[in-house]
Amino acid sequence: MTLHVETGEGWARASLSGELSVYTVEQLKSELLPLLGQESVSLSFAEVTEVDGCALQLLLVFGRQLRRLELLADNPLVSEAFQLLGVALTAPTAGGEDGLE
């Protein structure tokens, strides 16, 4: 699991890659914690290869702690998992810009 983060004043864009599972959830938690200070966070799942319920639960709890969390529907595997939970995702815009700036 890898998390790449780009930040600005009050916002962050983060891209997750690799496996999001019970085996990586502690690492994911420690890497997401610094983002709690941002007003707006956008998460991309384009490079995620696996996701399980444990990781989804952590992401949902993380989202409740933020003023605004945008989950990008850029990976069919992750989109389907969130849809099963009734969570809406945002379609990425052309060029990957999400308008957070």
C-alpha cells in the first residue's frame, strides 16, 4: 500500500495504490491521520489492486472526521465495493482535476 499526497492551503489530493486490506490497514491509518487537518480531501483509487471490508471501514471512519471527503470513482473494483455499502463516489473530471484548489 502506498499513499501519495499533494497538499495546498486547506486541501489535499491523495492517490492510493496497491493492496488495501486488513494487512495494510494500520499503515493506511497512520498515513491518513496527517490529512485530518485539511478542510477538503480527495482520494483516488486508480492504482488499488485489492480492497476489503476492513480498509473500507477505515476509509468511512476517516471520512466522518473531515469536513469534505471526495472519493473518486476511478477504479471499478473500489467503486463496486463502495456501491455495495451505499456510498456515492465522484466521477473524476477530464485531466484528473477535481476542482479542490
